[in-house]
Amino acid sequence: MQENTTMPQQPYYVMPPECAEEDEIDLRELFATIGRYKGKIALFTFVVVSLVLAYLLATPNSYSSKAVLAPQEQQKGVSLGGGLGALAGMAGISLGGGQMDAFTSLKTILEDYDFQKYVIEKHNLIDRWYDENLTKGYVFALGYDGLFKLFHSKPEYAHDEKTLFQVYKALKGSVSISSDKKSGAITLSASHPNRFFARDLVLIYLDEAVNRLRENEMLDVDKKIAYYEKALESTNNVQLREQLSQMISSLIQKKVLAQSNRYYNVQPLIMPGVANVMDKTKPKRGLILVVAFITSIILGIFAVFFLEFLKNSKNDEGTAPRAT
């Protein structure tokens, strides 16, 4: 007779009905809890939205001004190969190629602290940044500037390295440069609550950055001219002397053209102007108020659930039977 080797099945554990009911979320109880604390939730929401509204009323509009530039193509110099090219490399002289594009050059200059320090000191931007008259051009929501004056007293500053660095950080966040990858157009922009000051910042940094770019490249041109003239004096090779003369001539031409053009290596397409009073960039007051309202309600509901949880935990501890 064949034995039955089938293992007996283990009985499944069935949760008692009372335990299953305790684990289920009672929506009626949740809404009842919200109803009991609805006054506190409303008060919390009102306080949060009121504080955010006060902050927005005390914050002036911010405006942006920009200049759009088209990079000019640089003429390539005459290529000199052979021993002259190797000799120039040993001397630390570049005979052409390897130059950065206009956007990268301008961006590198604008990010240089020494350049920023030079611009701040030359144009007295510390005094202009902290000038009380600058706030007269600020525009506020509903035309009310009382809260701004309440929280902003007359600034005190000194012409020291600390103040200069603070203004440098502020300007670094205000002035920006970007490039369109498709068209190659360069945009230099500045934002500030004073619309006229934003325009002035773009003009200042545009002129100074372009001038610094011109100075740097003209120094390189002078080095090349000096090197070629020295090589021209020391060689009797007719073909080499002709190539060197052509190179010197092209570099001198480049130097003359650079001095005749106000904006070196770029062509302004759109010059910076004063933004319209209705064309603010920030703050987005309506959006901020809606987000603050919704967030405060969610936080308020979470807080009352947490308080109710703590309250129930204490009640359970108080009603628990004591061990004898």
C-alpha cells in the first residue's frame, strides 16, 4: 500500500477582525480631527500668509537691462611653419590659433576678481551701491514703501576691503553673461531694483570688459610684432622675410582696426535700455502668496495630526493597567 508522503499544509494566520479594524484609516476620524482644530489651522495659515505678504510689500520690484552682442570673426594670421614655428613656441609666442571665442574671453574677464575690483574702484560703485538716492527709483507693490523704510535704515559702510568684497559679491549676482548656442549671440545683463542703475551697470561692464579684452590681445600682438621684427633682422632668407613682413603688416592692421572700433571683437545688436516700470523680473508676488497659502494649510494639518497623536499616546499611557 502506497504511503501518503504529502506534507500537511500549514494553516494561514488570519488577523482577528478587531486588529484589522484598528489598522484601517478612519477618514471620518481624520476629518473630525481637522474640524476640531480648524480654528488653529486657519490662524496658523493667516499668520504665515500675513508674514509673507508683509515681506513681499517690503520687497521692491527687480528690473533687468541687457545688451545683445554678435561676436565678430577674427582674421587668421599667416601661418609660419618650420623652424620659426618651433622657435616661437620655445619663446612662448603663439603664432596663431588656440584663441578663445569672444564669449569665453568676456566671461573669463567678468569672473576675475581683480577686474571686478578695478571696475568698482574706477566707477565708485561702493558709494553708488549704498547711495540713499538709489532707493528713490524703487517701485513697490501698491506703490507703498512704508514697510521697506521701516526695515531698512541708512546703510553704514567704509571704503575697506570688506565692503569692497561685499559689493563684489552683490554685483556678481546681479551682472551675468550668457550665449545662445545656435546663433552665437552674447547677452550681457544686469538686474537691480533701480531700473536706471541696472542699465548703467550693463554699460559700465560692457565697456570695461571689451576694453580689457582689447588690452590683453594688443599686448599679445605687440609681443608677436617684436618677435617677428627681431626674426626679420636676423634672417637673409628672401621667402622667410616676405612671410614675416606679411605677418607684421597683418598684425599692425589688426592693431589699428582694434583701436578704431569701440567694441572690440563684438558688434552690439541691442544696446541696454531702461526697463518699463511694468516689466519687472521679480518677485512673483501672486505665485509666492498661493504657494505660501497652500503650504501653510498642509503644515497646519500635519501639526494638528501630530498633536493629536501625542495626546492619544499620553491617554493610552494613563489608562494602561499597572503591574501588581
